[in-house]
Amino acid sequence: MHGKSLNRLLAATVVGAAALTAAAVAPASAAQVARQAPVCLDATNDWANNTDVRLWTCLNHRNQKWTVQSGQIKLDATIGTDREVCLDATNDWANNTKVRLWTCLNHRNQKWTVQDGQIKLDATIGTDREVCLDATNDWANNTKVRLWTCLNHRNQKWTVQSGQIKLDATLS
């Protein structure tokens, strides 16, 4: 009889430990489904030509402040300086081409239109393949922003708000 009692006690202990483990895991998995903080276009702290534009949690820092002016998207901190910096699409508009910073030159690869929540490269509007600013499917900090055929997907929907360019899908 003593052996059966010990087995029952051990079984109860194992069941209790499993229940406690499951309870301890629940908050962690709940945190994984929590809503992501808004992400913004970010110029990093290096404004040199050819610097990648990325996504970063919206922090209201100067490297996240932009102005849409005469079709160009300019980094606010450089406006009025001897070297204004713009959002630039390079000369290759293929899908997955990076978007970068470049000295504002008023070239067609620096002309954008904000239309119906999308940021479109002007030179492609009305063609058989319009090109948009695209956040990929990964919205983690430091994810590079790219060009992609305009598909009206949520990773191509942006809001220009208080000088920031925010990815709509991350807004609450």
C-alpha cells in the first residue's frame, strides 16, 4: 500500500508541475500577439548618399521627420542646408530594389506622389507597372524599405502624419 500512495503522490506532483508550467508560459505567448508599435521611415543617423532607408519604431527623432515638397520627400533636418537629402529610388525600378538617401537633385527617381495611402514613383504612374514604396512583410527595426509593383497591399499603405511617414498596418 505504501508504494501505491507514493505513486499517487508522484503522479499528483507531476500533474501539478505541468499545470504550473503551462500557467507560467501563458503570459509569454500572450505577449507575442500584442500589437506592434507603429513603425516609420527612418534615415538612420548617416545621411550620406546611398544610405539605405529603413523601418524603425516611430520615435519622433529628426531622422524620422520628412517633408513632401514639390514631389520630393526630403529629410527635414537637411532642408535649407547646402545639401538637402531626398528619398531616392535609384535608377533601377525592379521589384526588391532598395530605397536610399541621396542629395536632392530633382531627378525623376526622386519624384513621388502620395496617392490613396500609397507612395508612388511619379515616373511610373500611368504605365503598365506602377512602382510603390514597400515595407516588405517584415516590419522589424532596421528592415530595409524597397520598391515593388503597386499592389495596394498593407505593406504599401502609408500615412504622412506630423512629419513622419508611418506604415498604416502598424497604427492602432
